[in-house]
Amino acid sequence: MKVNNPIFRKARVITSPFTWLVIAVCLGLNFGVSYLASSTLHGIGVMLYLDCIFTILVSCIYGYFPGLIVGMGTNLLNCIFDGDSIYYAFISGFIAIAAGLMMRTGMFRRWWGYILAVLVFSFLGGGLGSVVTYFLYGQNVDVTTPSLCADLYNNFGMTPFWASYFANSLWDLFDKTITMVIVLAVFLLYPKNEKAIEFFPNTFMLRKPWNEPVKRKFYEESSIHSLDFKIIAIMTIAYTLLGVAVASVLGISYRNNAFDEAGDTAKQYANAVTYVVDGDEVNLWIAHSEEIHQNPSAYGYANTFTGLESIKISNEKVLDVYVFTTDGTTVLDLKFGMDYLGKPLPHGDEYEEFMKNDAIETYIIHNGEHGNFFSYYCPIKDSAGNTVAYAVANIDASMINVQVFSNAVRILAIEAFVFLIGGAILIHNIRYFFIVPLKIVDSEIRAYEAIGPKKWLTSKARKGLVKLRGKDEISNLSSLSHSTMDLASESILKIEEQAARLIATQKGVVFALAEIIESRDKCTADHTTRTAMYSNMIANELVKEGKYADVLTEEFLENFSIAAALHDVGKIKIPDAILNKPGKLTKEEFDVMKEHTLEGEKIIELALQDIGASSEYLTTAKQVSGGHHERWDGTGYPRGLKGEETPLCARIVAIADVFDALTCRRPYKEPWPFEKAVATIQEESGTHFDPELVNAFMAIKDQVKEYLDKK
């Protein structure tokens, strides 16, 4: 059996082996094209990759998840030749998502959609990619090798960062232009018939015109109220917070470890100085500083100085090594040379901070001309154990923050990759094992509501119901909804059948009662039936003209003929002598006759009380019985109601009742001609009858004459 549910059809396509075979082939082609482009073009200075062609195509045709697989899978395969390719995988993921979103919103049905796509994709690939590259490689940019970046740096005075940014963006703009030209060519050749939807579910997005049902379907699925959107939003927020937290913790941990490592290095070299410098010679050197200035070799000073130089050159991170006395006098300073012996310490700021913090045998972080560096202060003691000087080693720490930031970028890039691919897999499974089944159940219930229980059992929608596999809660819910809809339809049909029989029986009883009442009045044979028929004709004409729509409902019209038949039910209380008097009634007799309106109300009111519930047709019948002899000008009886004070149903029956009395034979008169009776009704418009209802009667006079002629 062919299933007509579009949600199920799309889910079936996305999960079919054929689809994933196509995706696997596209992944291989995407990797092959990007590898050939980079290996052949980069050697001649053309920085094109063409690594998003199949990513965009698959994302447009099958959706975000398959596009993510192709785009990020290509980056994983590129890791075979370049391990850092993994850090750019999330950019491919963003491009896949952007392509899928543009396809779903119908942008690729307009020429400007392709231009916008080129700009968006080049910003993601070139702009965002160059930012990642800049921070990934320690903020180093090659501006010496001839390239577009070097030209922008040398000729336009750009900083290395902006030169790299614009160079990569311009190359990527060219790259994405070629990509979108290929995509456009594929779309022009793309099959757009019904058969294509069976294999390529997003084909309809390229159709013209994009009609309202398609727009409505997209906006309903993309709405912030949809389950898809809520799950994706929650996961995005959760993953983002988790990613930032993990990157922050790892970054802080790495920074602390790097600082500790630099501090340990400073300590190691400061301690090495204490082994080279003899504490007993420090005061000797200070005392004979002038002599040593003349002869550096005196007292072994030159040999010690050379030993310190060997310590410094053993590690490029060692910026400076020096020794000073406790009162701040220079003993040894590799930076300022041997001539500085006995002079005040040139590192004044460092010395003040050292004295302020009493930072003996610990390191202090300074920010000097070399950037950030660590200083470790180690005491030098003489043979008596007295501290005579301090050995200091300064270690370069200027690149620690750069390295920390570079590692943070790597962590965030990996986290973005994991989030996109892991989140996509999770959302894919949630969607097709949870959301899609729920949407199928929801669409079937909506179809049931739209079709209605009366037509459900024989509808095409019921024949296309999806039987979900499995024994989970959603499958059980689906089966339960199917059986409930069928059972409800069958029950409603049975109830309506029984109600129809009951109404028919009730109608027959009412008309039989009316006939019994009429049998006492020998001059009104079939009056009830005709009056009810004329009343219905007038009411239907008002519906046709759009009048009194709030009153003349379908339920009202169904009950109106029964209610109209009971307009003279009160005559059962009128004595036969008055009811069947062959001549004109006296005033007293006519006053008694008038009572039939109120008596009818009482009879129907008793019936309502016996039922103990509301009854539409009895309520209407009560209004008809008590008001069908009221007049528009307020001179009628029994209450003298004026205008619309008389209920609409009674005003309608008033016209039907008088017209039938005029056109039928009575003991005291012959039947009037049809035209004369119609003219009398029209003359009484605005006095006896409601003018609007008279207009409706005049509109149906031909129907009335046709019915009267048959009778």
C-alpha cells in the first residue's frame, strides 16, 4: 500500500540505504575534488580548495545532517595529509547548515539567493577560517613569501592579521563563486517532478510557484513552537555552555601549568648561578671593583662572568642573569657587562617589587620591555651562612598567553566539531525515532479533525495511515489513535443514525399531534404541513441572502419545521363550539380564541419541564406558538409586541400562517387567488409583517406557487 503521509515519505527517503549510498559517494567525490584542487593549484599560487561543492548539494537535497556528514567527513579524510584540517571541520558544518537553511527558505529559487550564498559561504570559509588560522598558529602570519597576503601587507599598509583576513576572504570569494556556479548548473538540470520527490525530498523547494501550502508547511515546521526547534535550541545552549566551560577550565589549567613550568625554569637557572658565584668573593669583588674594572681577570671575576654567560646561552628563554647585593649594588649583570660592577642595580622596578614582596626563593611575574617574564630570586651565602647577595634569572613568558589562546582555539574547534557531528547524530535519531513518529500521529489526528468522523472511514487519509514499527510508547500511541479514530467514527455514525431515526419518529409524532389538533378544526385541513413548508422556504431564502446568520444555523433549520407545525397546538384548549363556529366570532368568542397562543406556550413549557433539559425545537415551538399572531406595528396579540421584540421564528410563521389562511377554503370564505394573497402580504409589509421577511417571501413566491399548484 502506498503511504500518502509526506512526513513518513521524507523520513523513509532519509533513512534508506540508497540515500546513504549517494551520501557516501558524494563524500568521496568531495574529498577527491578538494585534494586534486589543493595539490595542483596551490603549487602555482592559486589558493582554491573547492571542498564545499558536494557539501552544499547534499545539504540542499537531503537536509542538514547528510550535508554535515559530507562536509565534516571531508575534513576528517583531509587529516590523512594535514592533521590540522580537523580544526576547520566545524566551518564545513556551518556551511552545510547555512545551505540547508537557504534551501528550505526558498532562496535558491531567486537569483539573489545565489549571490547571498556566495557572500555567506565566503565569509564562513575565508573570513572565519582566516581568524582560526591566525590564532591557531600563534598569531604568526607569513608576509615575506610572495602572495596576495604579502602584497596587501607591503603595499596597503595592513597589519598581518587584516592582510591575512582579506587575502583569504578574496580567495574564498572566488572559490565559492565557482562552487555556486556548479550548484546552479546542477539545480537547472535537477528533476522537479513527483517521481523525484521519492528520491530527493527537498525537490519541491525549487518548484515555481512556491504555493501557500508549501510556505505554510515550512513555517509550521520552522516555527519556534515546533518540537524540532525547541530540542535544537536546548541542545545548542547546553553544548555552548558546556563547551565554553570545558575550554575555560582546560585553558586556565594549561596557563597555570605553563606559568609553573616557566617559574621552575627560572628557579633552576637561579640556583645554577648560586653554584657558579662564591659568596665569600662577593664582598671582595665589591671592595676591589675599581681594580677589576682595570683588570677583569683579577680575583676570578672574569671566569665567573663567563660561567654565567654559559648558563644564559644554554636556553633561549633565559632573558637575563644577574647578581646584586642585599643593599641593591650590582655584582654581576650579563646585560650591562663587567663595567657595571659596584654600581646601583639597573633593574630598579624589579628590585623594588622584590623588596616589597620579600620574594626570596619564589618567582615574580614582571611586565617589562621583553613582555611578560618570570624572575626567581635565590640567596647567595658566604661560608658563615650569611646572605651576601641574590642570584636572579629572568625567563621569557611572553608567548605563554599566545599559546594558551591557541590551545583554547583548538579546544573550541574540536568541541564545535564534536557538537555539530554528535549533535547532528543525536538530533537525527531523535527526529526520526521520536519527532517524526509524533508528527505522523499529529498529522493523522489533524487529518481526522479536518475530514470529520462522518467521512473518515471511507477517506483516502485513513487508507494511508502509517503503521509504526516497534513496541515503544509512540507506536502504542499511534495504534491507539488509529483504533480510537475508527471507534469514534463508528460510534458517531451509529449515534447519528439513531438520532436521525429518533428525530424522524419525533417529527412524525409532532405532525400527528398537529393533525389531531387540526382534526378538531374542520376548516384547516393540512394547514400545519403547508405552514411549516412555507416557513422553511422563507428561512432558507434568508440564509441564502446571508441574513440572520447568528440565528438561522443548521441546527435551527433542522428543528424549525417541527416547531412551526406546533404553532396552533394551543387550540386543543379551545371549545369546539368556538373552534368550529361556521360564522363570524363575537368579541367574547374571539377573545377566547386568542387564548390559544398562551395555551400553546403552557403546553410546550410543561413538555420542557418533563424533559428536564434544554430542547432547541421545543424552545422554538414555544416562541412560535406565543408569537405568531403578533404584528410588526405592535397591534397584535397576546402581548402586543412590536418590531423585533417578536422572535424571528414567530415573525416568519406569521407570514406563512396568514398566507395559507388566505389561499385556503374556509366556511366563511372562498380561497383567494394566489396573486391577490401575495399582494395582500406585500401590502401588510411594515404593519402586520416584518418588511425584510416580506422581501424574502416575495423572492420565493414562484416556489410557493409551484408547491401550491401541486397541492
